[in-house]
Amino acid sequence: MTQKPKPESPIEEIHRVRRDISERFGGDVAAIAADAASRAAESGRPMWQPKSATHSTQPVGVSGVSGDRE
């Protein structure tokens, strides 16, 4: 009797696809981002755009982590 190969879990598929994309671009994150932006522009689909690309939701100097507890 032959065993069927175990189906790929969703997490395994995500890891495989990410590896494939990284290998295709030689690990160059900027090239991956440029390709994604190019394909998004070519798709003609509406894309969400933030109102301000430089707006921070957290005040400067606030880390949200309290480390001075005694």
C-alpha cells in the first residue's frame, strides 16, 4: 500500500510561498516591494491610501512599556 503525501498546512504553504518569492528576487526586499507595487498598479483595483503617510498614532517619546516599576 502506498501512502498519500500529507497535505500542506496553511502555515506551511505560507512559508513555502514566502521562500519562493524570496528566492525569485534573490532576497532583495526592495525588489519584492517594487514588484508588488507594480502588479498592484497594473491590476486597476482600488487601493487603500492612508490620509497621511507620516502620521504617527503614538506620541513621540512614549514607548507603551513601563520599565520603572519597583
